[in-house]
Amino acid sequence: MNEHSQPAISATGATAPGRAGPKAERLVIEGLRLAFGANEVLKGVDLVIEPGEFFAFLGPSGSGKSTLLRAIAGFGPKPSGRILIGEEEITDEPPWKRNVGMVFQSYALWPHMTVWKNVAFGLEERGMRRSEIAPRVRRALELVGLAEFADRRPSQLSGGQQQRVALARTLVVEPRVLLLDEPLSNLDANLRVQVRRELKQLQRQLGITTIFVTHDQEEANTTSDRMAVLNDGLIQQVGAPVELYDRPANLFVATFLGSANLIEGEVLADGGRRLFSGRGGFRFPVAAAEPEGRAHALFRPQIVHLGGNPAGGDSNEFFTFSGRVVRAEFLGMLVRYGVEVAGIELLVDEPHEPDRPVLPEGAEVTGRILTRQIRILRG
Amino acid sequence: MSVRAMRWVALAALGLAQAWSPSLSAQEIGDKLVVVTSFPKDLTNVFKEAFEKKYPGMTVEMLKKKTTAGVKYIQETASNNTSDIFWASAPDAFEVLKGDGLLAKYEVKATGIPDKVGVFPINDPDGYYKGFAASGYGFMWNTRYLKAKKLPEPAEWEDLAKPVYFGHVGMSAPSRSGTTHLTVETVLQGLGWEDGWALWKRIGGNLKTVTERSFGVPSGVNSGDFGIGIVIDFFGFSSKASGYPVEFRYPSTTTLVPANIAIVANAPHPEAAAAFIEFVLSPEGQRLLLDPKIRRLPVRPEIYAEAPDLPNPFEGDIGASVAFDVKKSKARYNLVNSLFDVMITYRLDDLQAATKALQDAEAALAAKPNEEAAKLVARGWELVAALPIDEAKSLDPEFAGVFKKKRKKATDKVTGRQAEVEQEWDDFVRANYAEAKALAEQALAMVR
Amino acid sequence: MIFAGRGQWGAFGTGGFVLLVLLVFLVIPVGKVIYVAFQQPDTGAFTLVNFLDFFNTSLFRESFYNSLYVAAMSVVVASLIAIPLAYFTTRFRFGAAALLQTLGVIPLIMPPFVGAVAMQMIFGANGSINLLLDEYFGFTIPFMEGLNGVILVQAIHYFPFILINLSASLANIDRSVEESAQNLGSYGFRLFRRIVFPLAMPGYVAGAALVFLKVFDDLGTPLLLNVNNMLAPQAYLRISSIGITDPMGYVISVILVAFSLFSLWLSYFVTRGRDYASLEKGGGGLGKRDLGTWGRLGAWLVILIILLIVLTPHIGLLLLSFGTIWSFSVLPDAYTLAHYREVFSTAMPYITNTLIYAGLAALFDVILATAIAYLVWRTGIPGRQILDYLGTAAVAVPGVVLGIGYLRVFHDFQVPFVDKPLASWWVIIVVALMIRRLPYALRACTAALQQVSIALEEAALNLGAGRFRTVHRIVVPLMAGGIMAGFVTSFATAAVELSATIMLVSAESDAPVAYGIYVYMQTAAGRGPGAALGVLAVLLVGIATYLSHRFVERSREVEEADRRLAVAQGA
């Protein structure tokens, strides 16, 4: 079976993107703390996930994102704080009474049962009649395009197919919230893109409140309506992907979400204005509202432009510099340069075009940055 | 797949358990009898079948334990007794149970059984246990073994002490086998405490092994593991009857003692128990003893007419010369067991080494006499024979009490603990054996 | 710590029940027996003086040393047998690997006392081999003299523990580990010594510890070989002697139990954190190589010699069962079927009883073991480790001690409706077998549970299955292979157990086959019928073991095939 020839998830009757489905629920987490023995893994998490949202937990390994997801499902040590679905508090409910659907990273398909049996399991546990179970299982398998695999064993399926079974098994019980634990991590790179689109499409279609755990920012960016970046057991920032990328709340979020240039320095008063002064001769005006004190200047590599003299505009609008290329990495759609400027190395992304040669190492260059695109971060 | 199989196994097991439940058999009085016995199945099966045939509907349970374990079993289960009859050889075992109040008195209705076999009263004078067959002690040997090793046939206990039998003799220990205890005690009473033990140690030095059960002795002789075994007569008779190349002989110092049967106190089926005893003692039951696999001496003299090949104890075929004193035997029962184990069973290696050295020295002396060396050897034998306690002490109830745990009264005084006493004996015995061996080696060196 | 705090009541209930079973049928009876060791002989007051006596008695010190020596040497000899068998069957492509593995397990299912009788006929001072040696070469070898005999019999009987555990460890080693060593230039015996064996070490140590322990505690073999100067026989002789209730027997029991527990702990301590084998999963075990012609011949020769030694008890038993008179001769005088006729006409109840007792005991064992494994590894109830410790500690309790304990504790307990004391009801034999064999089942079930990913259970809980339903529908089916293995081990070894049952059989109609063999062997008329019964028992349990082996192998092959198919499809 060729993975790519499989029908994509049928999108008939999809509701509008971002709209809550008829049974979508709000998920509220208040002051959640959780420890493995002496090791505190969640240190006070507050979060509201709106009905029908596709929400991502993003963070490095050990950040607590999976623990948080498992706590919502009722796994792991007993936490303090509260978890509510809609108006109902589920903090002390055992996992089997929560009706929170979870798709496991390893899929956790039961190898001793056929695909059909796997999917029917949850309905059987709910005491549903056989005659009612059959059409629902069939519909769920059709939804993920695996109707003809019903009699196979999980070991006879490919990774992608296994994941669809896991999804069907979870969705068939119509959970109040859908939890996906690193759902794409066990798939081939080229399959991931396809599956994440399908996932998003399916979520839109069903309108179910969905949480998605990942350590891959591209996955989070492309699928989620909003996301929470976690580090060290705390939520660092919550917001839409673009918002977090462009306006990170702190250094961690800034560096975790894509490459960034960070210049250490301080904000100084200069008459009525405020100036940022940092290493490498970085000195440029900032908004008057910026408080004085130690700070970092943050700018993404793609807002740095190389070449020529500063083309017009006054020096307040642009910060200009000259330096030397110490590294050039050809990445296909762009070239990432390392440019040494007064003892510090700047990352500079230049879009690649066919008639534009890659600068050699050692080349002397000049460059400019639009200063209003530079973000000042405290700490 | 595997799940189904598991379930199948489980169901099958449960199904079988339901279909077959041994505990569901009816338990009305009169159709069941539980016998605790040390006898082999060749004996018990014959009686069981005959008895069940005589009383249709009767089921006899033969619970086989070796004598010591049987006594233990009846003691441990006394508070809620389920056994009807205790059936074994050694009168001592019955004495122990009687002493603990675990036997019931019974008056035998059958007549025609003499009061004594040899000098031994057939029945317990107090009326608790009855003799149903006589047994004498002696030795059996494997004819193929003796021929292959060019050994003479032994005739008397003293023969077994001869150097020629070194490493060819097997016996059980009195602490493990009631019949062996009787044998040991018989010799002790027949030759006297000192000479009796001296002989046992000479024989002990020739032992290849001390078997764990009395049955281990005929088994070892039958298979040819060792050539000569000290056994109760029927082991010899039945082995021979089964076709093994073995012979049995009574030495002149022996005693015939009855093998016994008794009703256990608070027996659940007293009527059946009484019927069984009467059956065993009837001519019909006595005749069963002549079965080739049983071959025990009946206590009814008239039966011997039917078995001319069996020695008839009532006509003095067997030189039962020792007047066996049951009271004496009982008084020092555990002490003798313990003493035998400390001096022979557990120190067999040391005893063998000393014996071997002394025998070698004697052999060398025979070829080349040397008075001084002869003195050393004699001294060596004395050391081997030396005893840590004398007969008077062995009969001292206070001292013997060390070997019993259950005190009748809190005021019963005991000095020392068994482990302490045994350690003292062990030190004594080991030092003597080692010294005897050294003397023998010294003597041998002088002769060379 | 997995689902701590939520929905624990079922776990508490189950744990409480298991604890109750272990307390009533293990802790209390054993405690009642060994308590005597701490009593003043004359007053009954608490004292440690008996232990002082133990260490002051040279006989006991010697016995202790002998037990230690025999146990250690048995491990050495058993290793010499087990390592080549395990290595050749797991490492090379061998036509008869399954057969070899089964034959290798056969010794376990013969009661050691039966094996000792047969070995005596072959290896004894005047056994077949020495008679031949004496006739043709004029010398004999004391294979069976004193401690040698015990070591030989024990090693041959118990080496399968090493074989099984070592084979399992070898099978779990990832092929890539070995390949990377080869890639770095290691090969042959060096490769085995430096890479393979260290990785298989935990399995080896587990097996060796078990052998050590069983030999250290074993009673039947030294008794049958008339070796008295060892601890277990000393304890038994002193406990079962007429009239005496010498506390030393109980002191020795305490020391046996304590020392066994200590060696268990030691083996755990040594292997702790070294169970590398399971870290690298999915490689499908060591690569199996084909042997060249000479290699094949050599390997077969080694294996045949080992098998011949290992199967000596069985050969001896067969000869005994068909022979008429076998006395001071190389082979029996003539052959007959009479013994089998006798056994078939009179001894079948023993076989039926054994199937029921061992079957029920093994069934309860896997149920208890699954419950304990689950409680310990999958719940957070406090004190859950105690269940594991108790269940494992049963291996350190000599059968005699358990048997006497049952008699003491349960004799006054009248079973309702049956109207018999519990101690003389046949069910008590099942209970004793269950407790005695629980450690084997516990080990198998724990290993099986550890191989079931927790996510598979969480998925079921997540889909609304309660804890009990999850265990029933997911955990148990996935553990089936391991549970089956535990069942077979418990069943096969329970079927030949004697030391506890001999104390507890209260009616011959309730007796199992090991007791039957014992009784049939106790006759001066010859051991033929006993041997015939022994052969039947070995065949019966052997066939059962082989079938389940095949069954487990087959289901493993099916799964493997499934996976390969899936891989091919995905490509």
C-alpha cells in the first residue's frame, strides 16, 4: 500500500475554520501544580482553551508539556489546582470517567485486537449495544479512510495507517476534548506535512476542542489556532503563532521560536528620547516608553539586509553596520550568513535568487536593519 | 490465540476439579478407615484389598509415613484427629504415642495368640497396642556383590566388625528408623552398654553409608550399592522372594519383637478400626503375611505349618537370646538415638579414617608382631570405643530429659540443652577418633 | 506512581486480598514454625541462646560449610552444562533448537529424589559405569560419593534454571550491539566473553542465584544419597525425629530461610541497574549464524555429550522401569512390562490428582502473580512492594517448614460443609503447591507485564475502561505469553514437588504422583513400579511443556511475520 495514494480524510460537511462544533467545550486550567516525588514538573499553570480551538503545547523536552497533557487526561501523579471542562471540574475524576480523548505518541494500538476491535473498544466499554456500535465504528474508519482495513491487526499496518486507527479509536467515542501527544513524531518527514494538514482539516470538520503537544514549532505554527510555549513547568506565553513569533514575551520564547539575533545591552535616556546601546556598536533609538536598564535587542535574521550603502531614509529609521562574512549556509530558498560585526556574529538571511551569487567567506559587507522591527526584551 | 488457550486450560482445570472432588465421598461411620502406617504398599495393599473385600463398601486409606514421621503426624494432628489406626513395627514408637496419651485401649476378641514371642510379650501389657507379626533383626547380603568382591558371608554381629568388610556394610540410624533403633538397643542390651557400643563403633567404622530410612538398607543391598545391610528380617525375605540375589540371616544375639497395631485416641471410625485389628489377627489375616512380597512372621503358631521355609519363632528356630527390656529402651530412647548420631552418623568420616588406620596397623602387626605397637593399637581401639556417658547416666531421667522438649510439668528440671550436650559429646568423640588414628599411624610406622 | 490517587479502591481491595492470602498461607505458618527457634527449650521464653548453640556446634558449622560448598559447586557444574546449551541454541541456526531447549528443561520435571535413585544405578560406586570401568580398567571414579553425588545430582536437576534465564537474556540482546563489536574487530570467543556474556549477565545471575538457593535448601537429594552433614537434612532429621522437639531443627530452618533471602537480595543487588538487555529492544535477538560442517559436528558432539549426562537420570529411570532385577550389574537382568501394567492398574489416581493439584496451583499462581505484578508496577498503593517481596520470598522457604507450618496452623480449622480440618483437606496441598511455586509465576508475569507498554493501558483507561476492565481486556491478553510461561513452569515443577506435600497428604486417595512414586519406591520388592510411575510423570509433564513451548514459539512467529509483512507493505 502506498501511503500517498490513500485518500485524504474526506472533508464532506466541514464547518467553517475556527468555529466551535456543536459539542465543543471550553477547557480551563487553574493553578495546576504537579510533582514526581520531589521533582516539581508543573509549577502553576493557568490556561483557558476556547471551545473548538486547535491549541498547541510547544516546548522543549522536559518542559512539562506532555505532563500537562497527561494531567488533563488523568494520568500521572495527582496534581493540585483545578481542571475544568465546561462547567465540570474533572481534577479528581479517574481517567476512565473524563471522556477526554487522547491519541498516544506511540499510538498504543492493542496488538492482540483487530483494527475493528480497537476502534469498537471504547464504545463497548460504554455499554453500547452491538447494533449501535457497528455503524459508528464503520463511520469512524471511513472518516480516516481505513474502512477496508477493519480486519487487519495493527502489526499489519504502516505507521501512518496505525496513526489513523488511533485517531479513529479516539474520535469514535466523541470525546469532549481531543488530546494529541506528539502525533507526528513517529512518521516520515514527507508524511508529516500531509498528515498535519489532514489533522487540521479533520479538526475543523468536527469542531472539537483539540490540544496538540509538539516540540516542533513548524508543526505548532502550521496547525494551531493558538499555542502555549512551555518551559520549566511554566507557561511562557500564549497566543496565535504569528503573535508569538513577532512579539515574544521573553528571551526563551524568542529563541525557541526560530532563529534570532540577540544583542546584550541597555536602554539609556538621551534627553527626551530613549536609546538602546549594546555590544558591537549597536546603538539606535527605541520607543520613549521603554524603561531604562539592562535589556536585549532581538531581531530575526530575515530583517537584516546586506549590500550597498544605506539607500536613503534617515539614520534613525535604519541601523547600519559593516562587517565580514564568516559563514555562508545555502539553505535553498535562502542563504544564511554569519557576519562578524565588531566582535559579535550576526545571523543574516538573504533570499536566494538564481542570478544572485552566494557571498564568499571573508567578503566585506555592509548591512542595515529597520530599527522599528527590532524588539527590546528585558532580562 | 494465547488468551483462548489460557482460558481453556483454566476451564479444564476447574471442570476437572468439579467433576472429581475427593472430599465429597460419603463419610458415614463404618465405610471408612484411615490407617497411618510405615509399611510398604506391598503389605498394606494386600490387607487393604482383603479387608475391603470382606466388608463391602469399606474404604481403607493407607497413609504412608515413615515411623518417625507417622508419630510426628499423629502428634501434630492430635487436636483434631483424623486417623484411626497406627500400624508400624517399632514398639518404641507406640510407647511414645502411648506416653503422650494418643492411643486408645482395645481388648482383642480373637483367641489363639500366645502371650510371648521369644521373650518379648506380643501385646502391650497396658492394653494399648497389639503385636500382629514378629520380626527379628539380622543382616542381608547381595550374593553377587560378595562373590565379585570375594567376601565371606557374615554370621554374627561380630563378623561385621572384621576388617574384611570395611566399606561394604550399610545400615540406617536409630534416630530415623524405629526398627534400627530396636536393633541397636537389642545389641546394647544383649552385650551390655560398653561392649554393645564398642561393637557398634567397630561396625560403624566399616559402614559405607548410614541411610536415611530403614528401607534405604535393603534397597542399597538389592542394587549392589553396598554388599551387606543390617535389616529387619522381612526386608531380606521379601527382597529374596522378589528375585534379588540376596540372602538373610539372624545372628544369635537378636530378639524377636512384634510389629504392632493400635487404635489412635479419638479415632473417627472406632468400629471400623476394631474390625480391622480383629481381621489382621484372625487366621485369615495372618495368612496374608506369607505373601512373597511380605514374608513376616505370623503371631499365630498354626500358620507356620503352611510356610515351611519361614523360621518358626515359637519353636526356637531363632536364637532369640536377649530379654528385651522395653522400659529401659523407652527411658533412653532419644538419648541412644542422639548418641549414635553424634558418634557414628555425623562422624562417619572420622570414624572410618580411625578404623581404617587401626585395621591397617593390625594387619601389619599380624605379619610382623611388635608388642609396643600392639599396645598402641589396643589403646587406639579403646579410644574409638570410649563413651562420653555410662549406662547409669543414660538411664537417669533428669539427664534423658534434655532430649525432650515437652515438659509434663513446669517443675520438671532440666540441666543443659541438647545442643550443648551434643557439642560436648562431639568434641569428646572427635578428639578420640583423631587420637586413635594418630596412634594407629604411629604403630604402623613402628612396624614398617 | 502511575495513576496515583485516582480510583485506587479496586487496587487497595485486590492488594489487601493478596496480602491476606500471603499472610495466612505463608507468613503465619512459617512464623509459627520458626518461632520455636527463639524459645527457651525448658521455659518457652524468648531467647537467642539457640542461635548461639548453633554457631558453637562444630557439626552445624561443618553442615553450613558443606551446604555452602555444595550449592556453590552445583552452580559451577550447572553453568558448565547450561552455558554451552544456551549459547549454541541461541547463537547458531540449529535444526533442533526447540527440541534441545525442551530436553534441557526435562530434568526440572523429574523429582530430584527419583533422579538420585536412577543416578545411583548408573554413576554409583557399583553402578553401571564404575562396574564397567572396574572390569576393563581396574579403577572406579567416586562420582556419587558424599558431597560429589549431591553436587552432580543437583547440577543436573537444576541447571535448567540457568539455561532458561540465560537463553532469555541472550535472546533479548540487540543484534546491532553484537554487530557493532564485530565491526570494531571483535569476534569469536572474545566477542562472547567481552560483549555477549556481560550483556547476558543479569539472566545468568538470576538463574545461578536460583540454583544456589534451591540447592542450599534442598532436602530430598542429600537425604536420598545419605548425606547428613548439610543444613537442610540436619533440620529435617531434627524436626522429624521421634519424640524429640529439638529447637535446633527450627534454628536451622531460620538460618536456611535467612541465608536464602540474603542470597536473593545479593543477586538482586549485583544485577541492579545492569539489566541492559531490555534497554535495546526490537533488534530481534542475536544474529543466528550457520555453522560449517566441522563446527556443526563439534557443536553436536558437545551437545550430545551434555545431553547424555543430563539425561542419565531419565535413562536410568527407563531401565529401572522396564528391568526386572537390577543388582550389581551393568544393565538389568531382563526386561518386562509388568511394572507398567501394575502402575496402570493401580496408580492412575495419582496422575489425575497431580493434574488437578498442579493445574489449580499453577492457575492460582498466575492469577496471584498477575495481580501482584500489576499492583507493584502499575499502581501507587503504599506498601505494594511488600507483596512482591513476600511472593518472591516464598522461594526461600523449605517445603518441610511450610508443610509443618500448615499442619500447626490449619489443623484446628474445620472447613465448613466438608467437615474436615483444613490441614487434611486435599485443597491444602493445592495451597502449598501454589505458595511454593508462586515465585516462578511471579517472575514470569512481572517480566511479561514490563514488556507491555503503559501507553496501551492508558489508551484503554482513556477510552472509558475502568482499571479492572483494562486489566481484563488489555493487560492480561498482552501478557498471555508470559502468563503461559509462568503457568507451565509452576505446573511442571508443582507436579513433581514432594517436600511440602509429603507432610500434607492425609489420605492416599488425595495423594499426587510424586508421593505415589515415593511410596512405590519404598519397597524391598524393587523399584520397578515406582520408576514406571516416574517415567509416566516425566512424559506427561514433558509433553505438556513441549506443547506449550511450541505454542509460545508459534505465536511469537506469527507476530514476527505480521511485523515483517507490515514493513514490506510500508516500503
